[in-house]
Amino acid sequence: MNLSLQDPFAVAKEYPETLTHKLQYGHSVVIQFNHKGDYLASGLSDGSVIIYDLTCNAGVITILHHQGHVRPICSISWSKCGRYLLTASQDWSCKLWDLNKVNRREEEEFEDPPVIRSIKFDGPIWSATLHPENHFLFTASLFDDDPVLVDMSTKVIQVHKLSTIPLQLQHQDDSASADGAKEPKSVKKTDRQMTLVTTFSPNNGAYIFAGTSKGWLNIISTDTRRTVHSIHIANSNIKNLVISPNGRKLAINSSDRIIRQVSLPDLINISDPSEWDFEVEHKYQDVVNRLQWNSVAFNHNAEFLIASTFGQSSQDIYMWETSLGSLIKILEGSSEELIDVKWNSHRCTIGSTGLDSGTIYLWSIQFPQKWSALAPDFVEIEENIEYEEKEDEFDIIDEVALNRKRLEEEDAIVDITTTETADARGFDTTMNSFIIPINYELPLTFIDKIT
């Protein structure tokens, strides 16, 4: 749609309200938009990955199944350039896909497969996240084991284990051993901690944020792989850690039915971790229904926070305004419990997956057309009205003055070659993003699979 036909007040609206699309291809369990918002990757329960092109009315352009997973997908992570995709599955493996090698003939896939790196762990995987600048580096949280930092830059994949013990408890163990105390007894199973979720800091990936089963938030240096700061946030499991794209806010979803919004310190300019202050700004909860939250997400400037609810009785997405911490909208329209929720800021779209059917629900903004942008005197009317002629409407106009005005307007220089650097919502349109190639000469049998 031509942006000049859209109401500028509607374009400036920052959050969607209407359920506009339902995507149904297999049983989707997890979704992820790429950084520019052109593509949507959907992980299915059979281990396949579907990629939708959002610029072409959400059409399926490829299916990642050759040399893929055999169990349900548990997490998807895009590289910043949009060319590489990291998938983690319940088959205990993580695979790095090169999207430049998809949509080819079967004989070409065997010669140069799209999976360029693959690793299998000794247990289930909670989630895996790519480094924001290095697509060969990712962090993963493992079931009943310490989190890992994996370097896949070479064929020999290097796996580095990260600590789960908070920094304060590490110092207690060090002081006890220095005083000559006996070796501590084995930790009870009920006292053990597990890292349930990990993610990189969004700016340069210098730090890894890890949430444990005891409510601790550990910040680990990516270079040294050591814990530099720890803070006790909650007394229950940390299920989700989401950092806003601008790196200013952190949302922590825990099992105590509370979402905590934390204001992040300047991790780049403040080099001393002891000076970091993680202040809890707001706590979001439903005190009436006591709802659990499945997943949370920020928009691009952290002005809004959304969360999907747990339980068959609730089928909505809650939206809060982060500056005041107030509930401003409840997105309705789905007929089932929603699991994974993501925010596509570039297209102002919210996506979520249904638990029962695996349908992908998309909420967007419906832009009203403004025809007066093409004709300043254009007026829209709902019904026929009787036109009243103005007194001077058909008076004789000075032709000399009229021609002089037209000549002045013709002298104005109009640039029709330079492209706009920002769209109607202020996003940078010059940002390069990888375009997934489509081979239109594929056999008809393959096309039938993806349509």
C-alpha cells in the first residue's frame, strides 16, 4: 500500500490491536521474526522449520527438513544479517542453517547441504541463542547441566561450560577453602540450581544473561566465560529472559506469576561490574485470576511489553506500557491458549502460536486510507449531500497572476531519485538484510510441498 494514502496518525500508532492473519502449516510450537521483519521462521512439532515471507502476504517460501531435526523444535534464533538460522530441538541437537543453500534441487542439497554446523549434547536443551555479531557463536541452556558457550567457527566445535553458581556463593566457597575448612559435602538435589534460560546482551554480545531455577540472574562475560555479577531476583524458576532491542530494559518471567521489569545499567561504559545497579521498575501480575505467563516480548524501544497467558481459560495477550507499568490493551481473537509470543517492530506485528492447533496468530494495524493526501481539497462523505455554491467560486481569475504562480511552482526542485532513509514509523530502510533465494525451476513435486 502507498504510504501517502495512509493516515499519519494511524501510522504513528505503536502497537497492533486487530487479529489480521492466521497461518496454518503443520503444528507450530515456536516462532521467530528476523531482525528486519521480512521473514517469520516457525518450528514444527515434527522437527521441520517453515519460513514465511511477510512481504508476500505471509506465503511459505521454504521448508527446512533435509538433514534436519526429528523431534519438536524448542528454540529458533536468527543471525543479525538474516542469512543464518540456529535451531534447537528436543532431539538434543542444535543445527546452524545457511539459508543461501535452500530451495535447490535434491542432488544439489547432497553435494552442499544447508546445515553447515551441527552439534548434539548429552541431554535435552531448554533454549539456544546466537551471538548478535558472530553467527558461529551461540549459548545454550541444558537440562540438568551447566549452560554452555559453543564456538562453531571451525569444523572442530568447541564447547565451553559456564557456571550456574551465583557469584556470591562462589566467594563463600573460596573463603571456606582458604580458611582450611573441610571440603563441602555434595550438594543436595533440592539445593542444586539449573540454568533454564540464557541470552546475549543485544548491543555487542559482550555478556551472557543466565536465569537459574532458584531465581538468580547471572551475568557472564563472553570473553572470559566467568561470572562477573549476580543478583537474586525471585524465589522461583526464571522461565524467560527478554532484553529490549535498545538494551535498556530486561523482562524476567518467573514461576511466581510475576513479570519483573528491570532497568539495565550501561554495560558498555561502566566497566566495573560492582557498580552495576539492576533496579526493578515494575512488577506485572494478574492479582485477580493469578495467571501464569508463558512468554514475554518487548517492542523496539521498550515502550510496551506483552505476555501470553497460561491456562485453557485464558486465551489473550496482555500489553503494558512500561513507563507507568499500566495495562493498556488485551489482544483477543484466538480460540486457544497461546504459547510463544514475538513482536515484529518493523511491521508493527505481534505473532503467537496456539497450543492445541499449532496455528500462528498475527495481530497487526489496519491502516485507513487517506485520499486527501493526493488531493488537498478531497473530502470523504458517507452519504450524498446538497452542494452549495460559494459566492466567488466561479469568478474570473487574473490569468497573469495565475500563470506567475504556476511558474514559481515549476521552479521548485523535486527529488525523485533519492530513496527515503526512513519509513513511516521511523525505521531505517537502508539496513541490509539477506534475501532468501527462490528457485522457480524446481520440480513440481517440490513446489507442491511448500505451497
